[in-house]
Amino acid sequence: MGIVERALRKLRLAVPGWHRRHAPRTAAADSLEQSPVAEPVEEGLVLSGVCPVCGMNARFTGFTDNPRESGRCSNCQSFNRQRQMAYLIRQQCGLSQGGSWHFPSGLVIYNTETTGALHLQLNGLPGYVCSEYFGDEYRSGEMVDGRRHEDLQALSFADNSLDLVMSSDVMEHMPEPYAAHAEIFRVLKPGGRHIFTVPYNPLLVEDQVRAKIVDGEIVYLEEKAFHGDPVRPDEGVLVWTIFGLSMLARLRSLGFEATEWDLDESTHGIVGPGALIFEARKPPSA
């Protein structure tokens, strides 16, 4: 273990609420030689296996130097990050990684987006609810052009009403992400989960706050950065925060049991550095 790895390990041990897990490896995954997560993914890589998004046998192609956002499924066109979400949701809900989606009766799922390969697979299932954020001029729960509007910092759902909340690279796009996490804690049933991805840098002890609101105005602390936004494709959406090691401690302070999952599942199209996904679970006794 090198100097950097030892330092990071000490930092992680010092952060309350830090849990890091490797997902259980499938027999198919064990039969293949796996590349270490720290190794870059080779451009032009082609993988075969079962896509956890569509549940079908597939080829995963088109990986780029940003493997997290590339590597399309030959069936549903999901990319790496979407498969990370699907893999952990299936695993934590006790579902097979293959086949169609069948959740237990009565399970209520809230997805914070209304587009993408995973949404298309889940849309129409009993108990599935989805939304977008359309702007401050709307109230949470209001319908806008046929889609539900929700501000994660002020959700319209009742206390203890949701079993699963899923968000993929959403929490960085709001000025008060931990207010949103607190709202998610409120609306989750005891034992419910928030499974999510965010831009995350394990070399940061504290979150990098890139912008904040002061006296009603946005103050930029770092160079402006925007991500693509299906609701506003011409504008993009501002990145307010890059998260660091302290995120799990902040989640624990809100009452969550927080876990970082480090996935390496090439037979499910999940490879490369940054294959990290997070789970914030509301304790059953909460």
C-alpha cells in the first residue's frame, strides 16, 4: 500500500459513518479476469454480459476516456452510470440482475428524472413515480407539460411514504444538497433507501462548494461548470458541489446509514475508475 493509499485509508477511518463495500461478485464475473478499478478503461473496449437495466444479454461498446458516461448497451442504450444504478437497485431489492423488473407488491419508487434508459424500463410499473425540476415558479407536485415538478429541497410527498428514491447525478445541481437529503430522509419509510450517484472526489476531505447563494444572488467560488440537462438542453445545469469524504458523515448526521459501493462488474457492463455509487438507508427504527 503506497503513501497516498495509506493517507486515504486514515482519512476514511477518521470520518464518522464511513462504510465502503464491494458488491458481491457473480459467478460469471469471477470467471473473467477483472481490471483493477484504478486502471483506466481502454477506449474501444467491448464487453458482453447481462445488462442490469434491460435485463437482457447484450454487448457494451463505445467506451471513451470518460467510461462512467459511455459504453452503450446494444439493446437499451444504457451507459455505464445507468447500469451502476440498476445493478445496486436490483441487488438491494433482492432482484436478479437479468430479466424484467418485478418489485414486491406495494413498493413505492420515486425517480428524480423522467428520461433515460432506466426510466424507460421502470415507467409504467405499479408504484413508480418520477419528476423533473422545472424552476422556482412551480410548486412541488405540480404538473408541467404532463410531467411532475419536484424541488428535492421541498418535496411534496408525505412523511414515510416512499420505499426507494433514486437519483443519478442530481444532488450536485442544487444550492442546498443536504436540505434535499433531509427531505428524502423525511419521505422515506423506515428501512427505505436512497440510491444515488454524484460527482465524487475521494481526495477531497470536505465537499468542494463551487457556488452559493448570498443575499439572494449566486456567488461563484470556482469557475462555472455546467452539465447537460434534458429539460434545458441549450443551457445545461449549474454544478454547485463536488462531493468529498465528508459526505457520508453529513448523511449520517441526518440519520442515514450511509454506504459507498465500489462496483467492478464487467459482465454487467460496469467497469472503470469512478464506478462508485452510494446508498443512504433510513434505519428501520427511525
